[in-house]
Amino acid sequence: MPDTKMLNAMDTLEKLSKKNKDHPKHQSNERFLLSIMMLVLIPFIFGIAIDSEVIHSSVSFNL
């Protein structure tokens, strides 16, 4: 019985080690996706703010 507990503990440690090793990759992916999302959303938010006249724009687009 103690052997199975030891094996379970080793399996758990191996899984934790793998998870810790993969963690920086996931953080890098999250940072990249957040940067892309901000590049898309910031102009969109400014466009809504200009359209709703929260921000007054000196340029008039008569489309």
C-alpha cells in the first residue's frame, strides 16, 4: 500500500513540474493576445467616444 502512495506522489510531482515548466509559455501567449486585443479595442473605444461626442474631434468625417 505505501508503494502506491509513493507512486501517486511522484506522479503528482511530475505533473506539477510539467505545469510549472509550461507556465511561462502560457503567460507569454496571454500577454501577446492582450496586446493584440488592446490594439484593436483602443481605436474602437475612441471611435465610440468621438461619435457620442464625449471627445470632441477637430476632424469632421462626412461619410
